[in-house]
Amino acid sequence: MSAPLAERLRPRSLDEFIGQTHLVGKGAVLRKMIDSGRIPSIIFWGPPGVGKTTLANIIANTLHAPFYKLSAINSGVKDVR
């Protein structure tokens, strides 16, 4: 069975990510941090569907870092530890 359409169409790179060009566009502050490989702790906040998880996944993939996905609704402190 193939992945849902939304998952198949999800951007996989910063160049494919639409919006927030002041952060991830060419020469933007977050883009420079990602390109340098030096990312501080970041909290993405916003309503569902705006790209928080997608951007976090792109950053992790770009930096070859592990990506752990937790839902605040279904996960507790035990899961985070």
C-alpha cells in the first residue's frame, strides 16, 4: 500500500518548502544556520497544517540527524525521556 497523497507530495528540501521565505529563503537567517550545520534548539509553534513538522523533517534530513515524531496528545513525559 502506498503512502497517503499528502505524504507523497510533502516537500523534501528547503527549495521545495513554500512560505516563510524570510526564514528559509536564500540568504535568510534559518537557511544560513541550516547550511552551516549549526542549529540551536528551536520550537516551532502554530496551528495545524502550516508546515512545522515538514520543516523540522527537512532540517533533520538536511543535517543527517535523527527525527523523532511525538504527538503531545498521545505522548507523555515518559515517552519524551
